[in-house]
Amino acid sequence: MKTQNITLSLPQNTLQKLELFAARRNSSVSRLLTEAIERMLADETDYEEARRRQIALMKKGIDLEFQKPVSRDTIYQR
């Protein structure tokens, strides 16, 4: 996969924490950020697919096999 460098501005204390976080996981800041962004994009795609499926189901409807209740008079007829 072809990659492209970007410039990211972070507060210095945030960057220091991020560098320590990456080091504890034997990773790089770049790799951590790439994985986080990829997860966000995948979650968004999964959400949109699920949303489209649910809207299609709502439009189609579900047969609940509803039967009109028997009238009260019929139940209590003697």
C-alpha cells in the first residue's frame, strides 16, 4: 500500500504521552495513529451498512401474523 506523509500538530505534553504510550506497546506513534484512524473508518463503514440494512427491513416490514381479536360478544356468548 502506498503511503503519504502528513504534518500533525499536537500539544507537546500530548505528544510526549503518545510517545510513551507507543513505546510501551513496542510500536511507533505513526503506526498507532494509522491503526486508530483505520478503526474509526471501519466502524463508520460498518455503521452505515447496518443502517442501510435496517432501513430496508423497516421499509419491507415484518409479518407479525396479526389476527384480529374475537369480539367480546363472541367470547361471552352463551
